Amino acid sequence: MRGISEMEFPEKYKWMLSVGSPRYLVEAFKYYGMTEIVGKGSNSTIMAMAKYIGVIEWYTDDDIPWCAIPPGFFLKKDGYAVPSPGAILAAKSFLTFGKKIEKGLECYGHILIFARPGGNHVCWYVGENEHAFLCYGGNQSNKMGFAWIDKARLIGCREPIWKIGKPDSVKKIYLTETGELSKNEQ
């Protein structure tokens, strides 16, 4: 497994490294930039994650959509119950994870599930603006990274059943279009 240096993390998002993020998100940030191998071969880290969550028999190549692997890996590693190995590769399986959060109450560190042509997508909420969520996750442009996703595509939001207590950072995060933290929510 690998980790990034703070210098590799995008400058405009470095605030996420110091807000007391949930542990699973802190660990996921260390894999920022992890990229699948297009064509022949697979990224060994993605494949190791697939093995850890028990799907290596079905998940044989990183050209197969892998957005559900990082949430499954980091949440399981942090001791949370994740969807069963037979279901976890489907992003929509995360609609059964933790507890349901109603639309409009999405917060930092929550799991977001989106509709997309040909399937669905799962990632973490790390912010929002009026029209879109800023998401962090896997298989976003074939790598682990950030993407703005239209709020209209959201089909579900889930929150872990916190083991100790909800971190203070789990709250609404309003951002400007550039990804910078908003300084005035009026």
C-alpha cells in the first residue's frame, strides 16, 4: 500500500488534511492520485484492496469499474460493516450501509450514491455548492481523486453508525466553484 505526501495533495483541498476528518477519510486521502492501469495489467494496490474486501474472485482487472472498492476497503479497515462481498462491487449496494441520510442533510465524510448511465457511482462527500457535490473517491477519471457531481444525480446518502461519536468535521461544507472554502454563506 502507499501514501502521499502533503505536497502531492491539491493545494485548494489541503484544508481537508487538518479539519479532523473521520479516520477512514484520512486514510483514503493518502491514496490521492492512485490510477488504474488502462489496458493490459492492473494497479496492484487496487487489486490488493479488492482482495481485502473479499471480491478478488470477481474483480479480476482494474478496467472493471472500481468506485466501490475504496469505500469498502477504508470503511472495513476502520471496523465498519460494509456490503457483503457478493454485492459490494455494485455502487448501489452502499444504499444499505450505515444509516440513511435524507436529501439536503448530506455532510462531510458521508457516502454518496449517484445514478449514471450504465450503472451507479459511490464516493465520499467533501463539500458542495448550490448545484453540485464535491466528491472524493475512486474511478473518478480512472484515478482516486476529486470530482464535482450534479446534485440531481444523487440517489442516496449514508452515514456510518459511529463507533465512538460523530467527528466535529461531519457537517455541511460550502465551497466556491473553484473548490476553495466559502467564507460567506449569506
